[in-house]
Amino acid sequence: MSIKRHNTGPRMSQAVEHGNTVYLAGLTADDKTQDVKGQTKQILAKIDALLKAAGTDKSKLLSANIWLTDIATWSQMNEVWDAWVSPGNTPARATVEAKLAAPGLNVEIMVQAAK
């Protein structure tokens, strides 16, 4: 079974296809001046683009991991997530509070999807 990598760098790929599954790296916002809602919107747009490049979409999400720097912002992130996620096709999901890699990052999301 072949492996196809997207947006590959020296440390990681943003997406990896293996068989009928697409694995995305943990994604963060490019504009760290945005609040949790703004950063979540940016990340979900990246997810849409990477899934499309791999020949799938959010209706085929299998799982999602979400990290927030402040769990008190959970409802703000969920407001954007709930408007984006495909109704009836919600993935298994976990959301936790964690320190992220750089100051200003408030949200990181990692998903897996079927093709």
C-alpha cells in the first residue's frame, strides 16, 4: 500500500494518505492576533484545503483532537466548530487544555478522515 505525503517539510508533512485514510498534522492559525474563534476558522479552512487535496472532505472525518491554551474558551471554539462540521457526520473527538508551541497560538486541531 502506497503512502502519499502533502506539504512535506524536513520535520513533518501536513497530510499523509495511507490506504483509504488521511492523517493531518496538528494545525494552527497563521494569524496569531485573532481570538479563539478567528484562529479556529483559519484552522478549519486549512483542514478543508488539505482534505480536498487528498480527495476527501469533512463529511468523512473519523476523529479529531483539539488543544486549547485555555479550556474556558471551549464554547467559543465549539461555536465555530459546530457551524463547520458536517451534520450527521461528526467525528470522535477530544478537546483538552495544553500549552501550545508558540505564544499567541490559542487552538490546535488534528484530524483523520476516510477517503
